Amino acid sequence: MPLRIGVIGVGYLGQHHARIFDGLEDVELAGVADADKARADEIAAKYGCAAFGDWNELVGRSDAVSIVTPTITHHEIARACLRAGKDVFIEKPITESLDEAHELISVADAGNRILQVGHLERYNPGIVAAAELVQEPRFIEAERLSPFLGRGTDVDITLDLMIHDIDIVTGFVRSSVKSISAAGDRVLTGKLDAVTSWIEFENGCKALVTASRLAAEKVRRLRIHQKDAFISVDYQTQEVRKYFKGDAGIAYDVIQPESREPLREELKDFVSCVLGRSCPRVSGREATQALEIVLRINDMLKQ
């Protein structure tokens, strides 16, 4: 029998979860739920599945759920689904607080349930290719800039965008955080709209991470400095360049991996983890590590 997956929240991003699950092998889109029932009806009609205005009605019809709702609702919905014996994919950030995140991890462990968190840049082909080249990074720069789109404004830019790069950086560095400093400002939303943070790790590596929703154009870049090499990743083109000292000066190799949709790769991995009962690339524990750093930055800026 196919794996029945329900999508809770079919707004800007959730509609793509429904699209992808509808097209995956061994998966049946069990239904979609949204507080805006008309929106749920619209997406359900597109993919020929059931629609609900109350997510509780969808849970019983599903083997697993994908939660793509505002961050403030993640804890309540995910906890109920895990307690109902469902495997859960939840979009980042995992929750608003560390206590909530730790509770979800405990509930998932107690019920032997899969808990995967949507840090989709882990599935970007450029990051996957770069991971093969990274060896003991010394300094990392990350830029994630966007024009103001009016979405994601229920949370600070740190939770909306910066957390992606925090997750990638900690995944490459693999060391505990020694110190953090940050600067930022609230301009349009009442939340932090632009933030730059400086992170030092116990192993000596340092990272400069910038996120903004006030930029003129969209920028997604990562630069990794290590001994004898400098690696540059463009998240949008998925191109990787490795710079190094050549016979005539600075030389570089270009790696252009096969283009793939990161969200599709991520959701395929969720299905694989559920069917194979294996640990996802970003479980609740990895997601909580990134959340902890972001919340430290937020607390610092509030003070």
C-alpha cells in the first residue's frame, strides 16, 4: 500500500509540498488542511484529494504528515500528530522555543516516530557537491538577502532566513559555539528585518552570517575558506567553484552538479526515512542546534 501523507498548511510553501507528494512513487496524497478552507479546497481540487479546514480531521486519514504552518503553531500540531503515532515532517524552524523543540524530540523518541525538519538547503546540489570539498574550514561567509515580499513576517529574519545558513555552517564546522556577536534592526515589520552575526567556534573556525529582507535583489551565497583552498557556492545557480594556487596564480575548478529541486529531494528523503525507518539528514536534534544559535542571536539583539 502507498504511504498516505497529509499536508497541513497549503499556503505559499505548503502548496509545493502537496504538488511534490502527489507526484512521488509509493505515496498517496491523503489530503490537505488549511485554516482557510477555500484555499484547502482549491489545492485539493488541483490534486484530487480531500480537503479539510481542521487539521485534526486529516491526521486520522494519514500515515505521516507534513506541517507547513506558521511557526507559532508547529509545537501544538506536531506534538498531537506524533502522539497519534504519525511520522512528522515539519518546516523550519522546528518551534519557537528550545523547550518546545526538546519536547517534540522526546515525544518522537518515545513513540519511535520519524521527526524531520525542513532545512532544505542541505539538499541543494551545490551544498551536496561542496560537502565533498570541505576540509577543516577556517572562515565561512554566508549571505542570504531578499527583497521585501510580505511573507514570513510573523518571525524575525533570523528564524525565517538566517537559520538556513546557521544550519549549513554548523554542519560543516562540527564544533560547539564559543561566542556570538550580532547587529540588526527592525525596519518594516516590527521584527528583526536585517541581521549580521559573527560566530566563533571552539575549534577556531569563525563565521560571518548575514540575512536581510530589505535587499534590492535576491542573493544566496556561501564562501568557505580552508587551508590551500577557497570554495564558493551559489545557492541559486547551484554552481560551486574551488579556488586554489596554480602555477600562474589563482586557478579554479567549476563544478556544476545536475540541477535538482531541493524541496523535492528533501521530501523524497522523508518518504525514504519513513519507509526504511532511518534517521533523516536533519532530525529534531540538528534543527534544535540551529534554533539554539538563532535564539541566542535574538536574545542578544533584544538586550
